[in-house]
Amino acid sequence: MGNCCSIQIGFENFLLRGWVCVVGHANYVCNLKQTLPTLSAALQELRAQRNDMQREVDVAEQRLLKPFEQVQLWLSKAETMITKAEKLIEDSPRQMNNLCLGSCASKNFLSSYKFGKNVTKMLQEINDHVSKGAFKKVAESKPSASVVVRPEEQPIGLESTIEKVWSCIVDKDVMGIIGIYGLGALARQHS
């Protein structure tokens, strides 16, 4: 007799869990009237945050700064989410027309269930993404071009010319014009 009681409790527990599962899935349909406006509001917030961040990136690029890859990835994901959410909202009037019995039943329950689940999932994704979009900085200075140090070559056979030019620079009493011409900036003294 003790075994029957434990089986009965186990069976009741099984039924209760099954009922909770069914009700949980039915909530996707029952809560659709409340979830859709919430999704629309979250979508507006995501759009505004995306627009603000894109403006910051554009200003940074005008200043020749390089946007962080995380910011670019966030903007890309935001764009994808906006497109998906807009599609869900666009399909919502057709899905809402399927609802009946106080919005807890549907003429096409499977379609309404999938739609409600997608709306709930999208709402959660948007909320998570909005919370991840608080960047302190969106860009950094571009790394400067690498500098190639060339060895300094001493001119051959021009030592006397270089000494004359240097004496014209250093000696205040000497008046003259120094012209620099040619490749390698070879110097020539004119008096």
C-alpha cells in the first residue's frame, strides 16, 4: 500500500509539471496583447540607442578615429534585431486576428504559439542587447604608420662643400646665399 501512495504522489507531481508546462506555453498566446506593445517600445529604444551610437561613430570617423570592433559588432547586431522585430510587428495584425476567447485561444494555435514565442524571445534579446550597448568610448586614435629608419649616408667627395656651407651658416661676417638643389638635397654655395 505504501508503494501505491508514492506512485500516486509521483503521478500527481507529473501531472502538475505537465500542466505548468502547458500553461507556460499557452502564455505565449495569452500574453500576446501585452507583449506586442512592449516589443514596440523596446524596438524604439533600440533604434534610438543605435542612432545615437552611429552618430558618435560618424563623428569619431570624421576626427580620423577608429571605431572599436565591439561597437561595430553591437551596431551590426542591433541592425539585424531591428529588422527581425519590425517583421514581427508587421505580422502582428494578422496574428492578432487569429486570437479568440479573450486572447487565450487561437484559430491557428500552432501559428499563434510560434509567433508569441518569437515575440517573447525577440523582446528578451532586444532588452539584453540594449543593456550591453553602454560603451564609454566608441573609438580610439588610429595607430600611426610605422616609421622606417633609414641609415644616414655621408656624402662622398662633398666634404669641402659642406664645410663651406657650414661656415656661411656659423660665420656672421660672411654674406651669401646658399642654394639647396637636386636629389638627396646636395648643397651648393653661391657668393
